Amino acid sequence: MWSKKGGAPFKIGAPVSQWKNPTLKENLKNVDCTHLAVPGGLWIYNNTIVEPDGSLIMELNWSHQRIDNIYFYNNLIVAGTLRQYQDQWEKGGSSRYEYVNNRIWWQHTVPLVPSLKPQSLSDSGEVLPGFRKGNFRPAAWSPSAEVPGSPEKFPYVGAYQRGDEEIAPFQVKQENRKGE
């Protein structure tokens, strides 16, 4: 999984403008737009995520919205930083998400989120040594942690689950979207 250079693979949040929308206003009148919860949670697990020039997460509504029950488990991540806003770490959803058993290399800034420190590695070679050449095989076959509620337990961290597996056996050119 990777995004356009300098972007963010995950855009998480609910635009505050929805609370002012005439069609939605009545339904959302008892919902606090600054603190939400995802029904059942949003579980992001066993992925290989590459975005070295951007953020892992783009928080819609800047860092003013807290969203509970978002989980990142067993991912191999190469990212510039956690989110697009580097100040106010005590605020914002991404600093409150649950991060478990990920192997992460941050190209620009190691986030000031206590749970991410032990999951952050100092060299991209410890996570995905060949990512710049399109090789997304992990540096090590690290065992996965169990993901609560998952129908299957994957043996290893990341998208690859065996040495002979191919994720994309040929190069794919991503088409530009209208207006890009």
C-alpha cells in the first residue's frame, strides 16, 4: 500500500462541515464532532505501507478531532512521519490510536507517542531494505501478535506471509485521477 508522493495512505476523520450540512444537521445534533468512535473499530493490520516522503495519517480537521478505537497491528511501515501536523502531540486522533507490534522506520520525525517508540527502528534496512527498488520483502520475519476479533492469525508482521509469495508479480502504473 502506498500513496502519491508526499501524501498519506490513511485519511481519517469526519469533516466538521458535515455537522452544518442542512441534510445531516438533525441526525448529528447529539454527536460531538470533536470526539467520535468508529462502530466496531477500524482495524489496520498485516499491511506493508510505504510513504517515505509523506505522513502515515492525514487527520481531517487538523488535530482537533479525537476518534476512538482505531488500531494498527502487525504492519511494516516506512513513512516520513506519523501525521501532517507535528505540534500538539497530546491532541489529535493519531496520538491516541492503538499501535501494536508494528515495525516502523520514520524518515523525517519519530513521533512523540510513547507506544510508538519501541516499534520505531533507526534504519529503513531494519524494516524494508529494498523498498526504494520496489522490493517490499521484510528485513526479518517477525511473528505477528494476535489481532482481537480477526478470523485468522497471520504468522508474520506485514503483508508477505511466506518467502516465495509475490504481492505484485509485475510493475503496475497507477493512473492519474482527474485533475491531478
